[in-house]
Amino acid sequence: MKKLLILLVCIIVLSILSYRIFFYGSYIQKDKVVYIYNKTSNIDSLITSFKEDSIIPKFNIDLFIKIKKIKTIKTGKYLLKKDMSLNNFLNTIRIGKQTPINLKINNIRTKSDLASKLSKQLLIDSTSIINGLNDKEIALNFNTDTNNVIGLFIPNTYNVYWTISFNSLLRRMQKEYNRFWNNKRINLAKEIGLSRTEVITLASIISEESNKSKEYKTIAGVYINRINKGIPLMADPTLKYALNDFTLKRILNVHKTVDSPYNTYKYKGLPPGPICIPSIKSIDAVLNYEHHKFIYFCAKEDFSGYHVFAKTLRQHNKNARKYQRALNKLRIFK
């Protein structure tokens, strides 16, 4: 009878301890980010991972194995915090209570660049992203076209879920795009006679022309002057985009013959879409461009990254010859 009583007491104590461990006890020993890629991911694979990283104490692993009747584990990224109870942990992956990621969008030139950077941060693969960006119907649903859909992405850091779909991402980007284009920016665009997509396209050229933000407003003024006078933009970055060769250090006459709507030596006005995702600074530089009489500009011969500006072709040719001689001296011929 005494032995039976002792056994009963032990069972009760163990039951209470198990209950407390399950619902209240310390289960996660240190913070851990968990990625669950698909619905076939299971508890066993998580336990193996936790064993290797010493995330779970041994006695809790045994208990965890016993209660792994959980049927559903939702795809997602989860941040498991130190001292999280077993019950909270299970609820987190069962209901899909994800931790958002900081999606960074910056320094992107082409759709391929965008697809690559997004796929490295999200669950979407790069091929699906490229196909989505080139899908005419999808672009139309977002009031744009495949040439300008990349313009919906305003450089910034956004909190999104790792599992976000491409369409949901575009909806988020359109929301951020509309927020960016406040009344002040819309009115400034109207004053200079450009649509929002045209502003972004011009800003993309400026972003590629110079890495000196101090020059953005001056360069914007040059292009606005050329547009207003009906003079082709003759922007070298648009040729590099048309040729899909961004390594070119020198634009030659042969490059200017390429038959592309992005060849601004051959066709007047802006190209059909942006040649990169422009920085916010370059967009605002277009909207607040510098009023002057410059029609030309050329890179300085000291390779400082800055430019010299000219009002006449004669002065521009003089500046261009200085830069060309500097290129020749360094034996840069292409």
C-alpha cells in the first residue's frame, strides 16, 4: 500500500512537472531563426536542427517527441525567443505567426538585378519574379506596363513576410509608391510637365550618370532644357542599357547606331521606361531641378566623378577633348 502511494505521488508530481514544462517551462535556450520552406517540413527535422544547435534541453526534446501530434506546420520565417515555452513554440509554427523581414530595395539596375536581390531575401524564386515583371496582364492590373513596372519599387527598407507572393509584393509596392507620390511631389511633376513615370525614368538616367548627388539637380536641369528645346538627350547610360553592357567606359560612334528605343542619341525624348531603380535623391532632384542655361555636360578629366557643364557646343567639345585625352593617356579605348 505504501509503495502504491509513493508511485501515485510520483506520477502526480511528474504529470505536474510535464504540464508546467509544456505550458510554462523554459523550452528554447537561445534565440533562433527558423525557416520552414514547405508543408512537408516536420517536427523531426526541427528537432534535429535544435539538437545540433543546442537549442532545446534533452529532457524537453524527449517530451517534444511525445507530443508531436501536431498536424500543421505553416511555411514561414519564425524567430524563436529564449525562454519561450513549448506551448508558445508550437502555436507559433501551427498558426503561422511569422516574424517580418526587413526587405531592402536599393542599388538595383535591371529586372534581373531586382529578381536576384528579392529572391535572396524572400521565398519567391528569381524566375517567377522575372516572369511576373514581364507579364503584361499583371502590369496592367497595377496601372503600368512591363517597361515601367520596375518604377513601382521605391528604394527603401520594408517590413514584409518572407512568404509574401509576387502579386502581394506588387500591391505593397504600389501602396508605398502612392504614399511616396504625395500632393507636393505630384504638383511639382505637373509644373515641369512630366508624369510620375517620366520623372522616375529621367531620375534613373541621372542616377546612372553620376554618383555625386550634389550634381543631380544640375544634370536634371540639363536634360529638362534639352527636352524643352526638342534636343535628343544623348545620354550615355541609356546606350549602355540598350546594349546591356554596363562595363563600357567609352561610348563610340558604333554604339550610337544601335536600334533601340533606349538609344537617346537616335530617338528624341525619354526612353520608354527607367534604366534602373532611381534613388529618392535623384527623383527629388528632377522635381526640384536647377534652372540654368546649360545644354551639355561632360565628365571631368581628373576622373573625380564630377562633371563640367557648358552652354555652347564649342565649349562642350573643348571639355570633351580634355576628357578623351585623359582616357587615351590611360589607354582606355572602350
